[in-house]
Amino acid sequence: MTAFQEFRCVLGDCCFAPGELDYTCPQHGELGTLDIVYDYESLRASLDRDAISGGQIANHWRYLPLLPLAPDSQLPSLSVGWTPLYCAPRLAEKLGMKQIWIKDEGVNPTGSLKDRASSLVVARALQAGIEVVATASTGNAAAALAGLGAGLEQIEIVLFVPHDAPPAKIAQPLAYGAHVFLVDGSYDDAYELCTRACAEFGWYSRNTGVNPFTTEGKKTVALEIAEQLGWRAPDVVAVSVGDGSIISGIYKGFWDLLQLGWIEKLPRLLGVQAEGSAVLANAWRAGLSPAAIKRRAVRTIADSIAAELPRDRSKALRAVRESHGAFVTVSDKHMLESIPLLGRLCGVFAEPAAAAVAAGVEQALQEGIIDSNDEICLVSTGNGLKDIDRVRESVAGALPIPADVDVLRARLEEIGLL
Ligand SMILES: *Cc1c(COP(=O)(O)O)cnc(C)c1O
Ligand SMILES: [Zn+2]
């Protein structure tokens, strides 16, 4: 038994039974992405949040009753989620905020928040006896799908990654045994090729936006934040945004908890985009509808948030509007500076797209979008090891030294360590 009641289209009142379709609403096309809606009344009666907190499951399957999977489902073996939520007083002081929390998603099994979505999609594929799962990705979703599918004899993973993805993000899925195609084009070109391939060859698509199970996976980060704070929402949750799928998942997680009466309010969601890839931020500022958003060329060093046509645009705009949140944009330079900032002040090692969130908080404070008294949670979405070349650009070099203690002493005096 699962409380999964129906699919509901984000653009209208269209509803579909579980199992009736896999992807988007047939009436509204790719803009009509689907929410998975539960029987909240029966969940309120049958579920106890304290029993979840008191349980032994130290990964996101602690929330299985709040996910669209039966209790006896075969689940992929990697342990995803239940990542640490750190209190970050030094970062708070530096940025001029009273209270900052940071959720380190870089410690997931393949190094990013994408594991949450891939885990749900692989579980669904196992349930449905699917043989091939495919996705387009700037790298992290590819690694996540490959990692979650690794070791499963019955499932093949096919990936479409832009040719200029960081080398670690290409090597990692290869090591997990996936079939990796390097597409001569942008992420959006890879996305379109993957969509065609899935239609043509009957593969199951994990593509961001179209597969409603990805939102349900990503929502578990919000469930964890609320639980780790003692079942409540902070004032603001900040996260970087490319396709808009993570911020949509975060919204859905808090929305579910509000339906259950387990939290009292939605947090305001702060979406952080790169200045050079700001399609959603611009649409939000201009008050555009999702249908009015056009594909635009983008340019940023943060590959994970480079999206010419954000695929989860309908849900992402809803998330920010309904939560009374906002979008901000940050420069590549500011993003890079934020890598050592998070490293030094919190011990969190972030790739550029993840570090962007700290730059976004500074920007939002400056613009008066958040107040220094707001309690804010930053989601650090991916590990710094994913793109080591950019990390090296963000720090001063290491100090070369001969193996001689007298030279060392002189150098230590020079830099004031002696
Ligand atoms: C995918 C990703 C994002 C952006 O998520 P969207 O759902 O595309 O908005 C941000 N940071 C990292 C590290 C990612 O992998
Ligand atoms: Zn619809």
C-alpha cells in the first residue's frame, strides 16, 4: 500500500491515476509537469513524525511512506541522503546573518544532491521491470544515475553528457559501468537527443523536469531539513538553480509537510542563478508565465547550473512565487570566491554551482530580499572534487619547499607561522 493518490498537472486541474502515465500532462505538454499527490488524510492518521525520528534508517528511505513506492519495493543499495545539517556561526558572522545552517549534499554517495532523484527513478525502474534508463546531464545527474544503477544486472544506464563537462563528471559514470555518450553540443542539445532516443528506443527517461519521480526524490532534502531542525521550517532556504528541479523538489517537500500539519509555514525559497545563465531569474523579475520563457544561450563556469531552457520552469516559478521567495543572480567570480569561504568557515567543500548559494545570500542581503535576522538554510548541492580545476582557480597555490627543515623554518618566519 502506498498513499500515492494521483498525478496533478502543475498548470491546471488535470489529474491522472498512478500508473496512467510516466511523464508530463498530455494536455499541457512539456510545461505540464506533474506533482505526485498523496492521500494526506490517511497519512495524517497513520504516520507519526516522532516514530520517523526515533527510527533506525539513516538515509532518505526513512521517508518511504511519503514516497510513491510500496513498502515492499526493491530499493537500490546505495545509502542516499540523511546528510549533515551544520550550524555555521562563522559563516553567519562573516555574511552578517544571525543564524545560518548548511546542508552538505556533497557527501551523498556520488557527491551531489542528484542521488536523491536517481534513487527514486531506479527504484521505479526496478518496480516496473524497465531495462534501460537514460538521462541527459551536465554531469552530476549522470554520475548519480550510473551510481544508483551500478551492480543491477537487469538495468542498463545510458547517459548523454555535453563534451565540455568537467573530466571527473565523465570519468565517474564510466567507472560505474554506464554507457556514456559525449554530445557535440550544449547540455540542452544533449537533453533533446536523449528525449528523442527515449521516444525512439522505448527507454525510461530520468530527464530533469519530465519525470515526476525526480521531484519526489529531491523533496527528501526538505524533509530532512525540517526534521533536523526539530520538525519546523527555517525562514529561508537558499539553493542554486539551473533547470529548476531542485528548488521545485524543496518546495514540494515542505508543501507535503504543511499538508500533514508537521510544519507551520513554508520557508521562502531563494533561487540563486549565475549571471550568465539566468533564464528563470529574468522570467521571475519580468513576471513571465512559464509559456513565455524562451531558450537562450548561456555562459558560466558553473556547469551544473547552465541551462538554456530550464526544464522545470513551471514548477520552479511556482516554488518561488508561492513561497514568497525570490531569485538573485551572482557572478562567476563571486561564485569562485565562495568556494574557499565555505571551505574555511564551515569545512564544506563545494563545486562552483554549490558555492554559488553563499554568494547568493550576500547578494540577497544587499538587495534587501532577506534580513539579517532571518534564519536561513543553505543547500550545498555538490562536492568540490567534481570540478577540481575550478577549485584550483579559487585558491592560492601550495608552497613549494625542499626537504630541508632550515629552509622550512625561514619560510615559516616569512609567513608569520613562527
Ligand atoms: C543539478 C545541480 C544544480 C541545479 O539543480 P537544478 O535542478 O538544475 O536547478 C545545482 N548544483 C549542483 C551541484 C547540481 O548538480
Ligand atoms: Zn495539464
